[in-house]
Amino acid sequence: MAASSSSAVVSSISSQQVQSSSAPSAFLNAGADITASNSQLVRLTAQTNEDSEVQWHQVAGPSVSWLQQNGVQAVLITPDITTTETLTLEATVNGLVDTVSISVQPCNANISEDMIFEECTAPGFGAWVSYESGPATGPFFHQDGQGDYHVQWQSVDTGDAEHNQAIEISWNANDPDNTKAVRGWFGLAMPGIAATQGADLTDYANGELTFDMRMVYHEQPSNAAGFIVKMECIHPCSSAEMPIANSASFEWQTHRYPVSQLRATGLDITQVNHAFVIQPDWFNQEQNVTIQIDNIKLSPTVERPPVAEGCIAAGNVSYTLSREANPSADQQEAYNLITAAMDEAVKNYNCYSNLSRHLSVQYNPSVQTADGSTNGNIRFGSRASMHPVTAMHEIAHTFGAGGSNTFRNLVVDGIFQGQNATAKIREITGDNTDVINSDGTHFWPYGLNYISEGGSQQDLINHCLMVEAIYLDLVGQ
């Protein structure tokens, strides 16, 4: 990316003072004029020899959001603007008045197409924010990344020519013993009224969210908790928490998430208030951890991999299998069986569908057979379930095919009513009266509800075709 003078925090400090040759005269200096970007945290520091508290006010320009308005130091968020604006801020104390100017320049002058964040945040996507589940004092949301918080962040120079300035976020860095017992996330809050009423991002409904990430520090690297990403709409609306592949990597990795998948798992694209949210797994945030993120991009289209030889589609389904550091013989055997089953299942999905998702897979002996959910998790329990056909069936559940509320709402009198699915089953069978049957949790034919239903490769191909058609119905395409 191109280097930029913009960063997440700008400070204004001036050493100018006015003094007489005898007793010091009363003086006030609001600091030097500065340049900042839109939706950026700025610290203003005044100098005075007065004992009273300095008061700050805005006298010109689009309104700022004050985080701290009284005292020698003021903290504010610049407005979300699309053209260069000049702000005038006034400091007063005991009748003394001085002003400082902030030239706010929109980030789109320095940012690549479709980028939400690259050195600075694109207009229309708001300011950085964190949420904490139970702060000891103060609000649940914070816009100042440096404080007595569970989640802290700052803009840093990565030393990497391809990334330059990135956002560095720490969880529990201020509380290594987890004494506050809080959990939280980091993200972008849409600006203005969209923060409470949501923004309509329909233009991105069939696009994808991508970002770069790397681990910087982990207190327990051998037992690193997984990270998740999501988009949120007006509470209680949200997409599912999507697992991030290789989130413990200390090398930069690019991660991709189709917006259609976020929509299929609950996101209302017309009411988005947090376009990007990232966190460690909610129940594993006591592990002191620091990451960096960069190049957050929201594109109107999906960048698909090339079609493999012999395939009819270009899916992008992948998975991570959770493993114990020192597995028992039982666990190792299960890992081998699950890997073989998932590899074959994913190969079929990527060859015969255009579906995309990263899945989180576990071995859990307490699970009677296997189960898959729309949050992208698949659990295998019994040895009999560790089969490619069962794995494909569970992958279907992660895409909402059977079990999701959206799917159930399209089942009427035992028939799935989706137009894409109905057209696809009739295309496969050649019978214009055929329908997709469902009990609200499973579908047939080609649902692979039993291993015996995957008797031929064509059965597996037809399953992939049907799951993609059902998925398109669920996301309204």
C-alpha cells in the first residue's frame, strides 16, 4: 500500500508560551494546527499556567464527537466527511481564549478501490470502536483505544513495506490475570445516525469481505484460541461468528468471507451498524493476545478461484480441524478419519458448487453421530459418522440447508418452496412435477441424510448442486 501521513491518532502539542520578564503572565496556548483524516481520533493538548480547568468548544466546521472536552487534553473524533474541511476548536480558561485548527482530509484520496481501511478509514464506514461485556467503570463501548480497557488498540508502523500503518489490537493486555472477567470485540461503527439505525449496504449483498491479519503476540501459543469475524446489524441482528483460518499465524494472511454467507446466517444487509467486527473466540479471551489487521475491503463482487480441471464450478470451501497438542491414540485415530472424510467432502463441494466458507471442525466423543451448524462448526462423534457422505451432509447444514430458520420458513406442508431448488431438482430429474421434500431439518432427494444415499459419484454431484440452489434461495438470489 502507499505510505500515508495519516494514522489512527493525531496529537497537537506546542511549546509556545508567553512570559514577562518579571512574574509570569497568564497564558494559554491551544497547540499547533494539525492535519487529520475523517473519523479519526485526535488529541489536543493545551498549555497554561492557570489553575482552573481548561474548557474546549468547537466554533467552526462540521461537528466533532467529543470523548473528553474538559481539561488540558481534549479527545475527539473528527467528522465523517468526503471533502476537505477545516475545524476550529477553542480552548478557554479564566477569560483566556486560544484556538487550534484541524484540517480534515477524506481518506478516499489515499485509499484503494473498495477498501474500508488502508492506512485510514474510508468515508462512510465510521470510526474504530470496542465493546466490552462488563467494564468495571464507564460505558460498554469505547472509541479511545488507549485506556483501562480489556480491548486496546493503536495505529502502528508494521515495518513491512506492503502494510506500513496497520491497526494493532490487544485483548487482556491490561489485565493479564483476567481479574476483570470481561470479554469484548473490536470493529468499525458506522457513522452518524447509521450507528443506531443501520446503513443500507445492499450494493455489497453479493460481494465479499476481505482483510489481512497476523498474530503479533500470544501468551499461550501452543493453545491459541481461535479468532472469529462477523458483521452486525441493529441489535439483536448479526451474522454468525465466522471462524478465521490460521488465525494463530505470525505471518500476514488474507481472509475472505462472501457477504451472501453472512446474510444467510442472519445479517440484514439493509441495517448494518458494524461493517467489521473481530475478536478471539468469546469464551477464550483470557489468553493475553495481540494481532494486527490491515487492508479491510468490502467488494461488490466475489473473487473466485479458477475452475479446476475436470470440475464444473469453483468453490472455495476449506476447514480447520481442532487438535490436541498431545493427542491420545483414540483422538489421533479420529483425526485421521475426520481428515480423510472432510478432504473428500470439501473436494466435491469445490468442484461442483461455487459455495465459499471456512469451517471449524472438532472431534467430540459426546456427540452421538455428527452435527453441523450455520456458525460454520461441524462436530464428529461416532466413528461411523466419519465418512465423506456424512461430512457433505453436515457441510450442507453450515450453508443453512436444513435446520436454519430461513430454511424452515420456506417449508410448507413438507415441501421446500425455494424457486432455485425446485428448478434445479427438475433439471436433474427431467420431471417438471418433482419437488424437494423436507421435515424442516433435512431435505430429500440428494440430502445425503444416510450414507446409503451417496451410492454413486453422481449422487454426490447432485447433492452439491442442490445445496447451492437451496443456498441461493436462502439468501434471496
